[in-house]
Amino acid sequence: MKIAVYGATGMVGSQIVAEALDRGHEVTAVTRTGSGVEGTTARAAELGDLKAYKDIAAGHDVVVLTVPPSRTGGSHAPFVEAHEEIAETLVKARVFIVGGAGATEVNGVQLKDTDGFPEAYKAEAEAMSRVLDAYRDASGVDWTMLAPAPVIAPGVRTGEYALGADSPAGDSVSTQDFAVAVLDELENPRHENRRFTVAN
């Protein structure tokens, strides 16, 4: 399978790249600078560059989007707008989005709207909620979103995980096992045109 990974050098993207390479897939590492990742083809592109996205999607079976909203205090509007454009752009590739835990639900209420949700993460969670809405409203785009547990961090690859639908499947997940869940879904699609969740 030909897989393009946006954010290929990030905490999550790098693990998805590593897992895909270990499974023998052909990977294009997409970064802002075009930084090379061993074993991949390097490509420079911004998430908001729709022309580059179309070109990349045309040459791949799957485009994985792991780029998070800005964490420097800047506006999240460009991030949301980029996803809204991607959701409205018909391409032959499947689109796989790394979601956010703040937009997952407990008893029908998104985590970001519950008491005690950290204020520091609220803007990011709001952006990811709008991104999810954009894909849910899309027509003709083959998409899937995987949201991690509330805590995601580098750890150990166990190859084991629990899946959920719109609610968190647990409290935490390692980036390695998150990547395993991503590749399992790409190789054996079971959540087309919907969001699901993963945890250890």
C-alpha cells in the first residue's frame, strides 16, 4: 500500500511511519520542510496547501493526517479551514485523520464540555470537534478518524489495544500502540466514514 503521512516527524506521525515501514508499505513522509525520514520518500507540504494535497492524494492509496492544531497560542482557524477543504475535495485516496480525545463523548457530552476539562486544551479540542463535524458532513470522501485516549505518549509497543466508538476506550495509549491500531485499520478497514477510539 502507498501511504502518505502528514506530520511524519511528529510524536504520533513518526510512529505511524515506523509501523507502516515495518509492515512493508511504501511511505511518503510529508513535512513542512521536506525533512527526510529513512526508508521513505520525502515531500514538503503544508496542511493548508490544497494543490499539494491533491497531488499527494493522487499518487497514494491513503493519506494520513497527523498534524495537530497550533500549540503556540495562534489561531486554529487555518487548521480547521484546511480540514474543511480536504473534506470537500474528492480524491481517490482514503483519508485517515488523527483526532483528539477532547472531542470524544461520555454519555453524549464531549469531553471538552465536561467539568474539569483542562482549560489549556480546550481551544484545541474545539478545533478537533469542528474538524470531526466537517468530515461527518462530507459527501463522497472516504474518511476515517481515530481518536486516542485522553493521555497519549511514547511508551511500549505491545500490539494490544481496546477499541471504542465515540467514547474513550480507556485512560491512556502509547504512541506505538496507537500506530498499530492505525495500520490495522488501514489494512483491514472496519470504520469507514466514522470516528473510533483506541486505548491500552
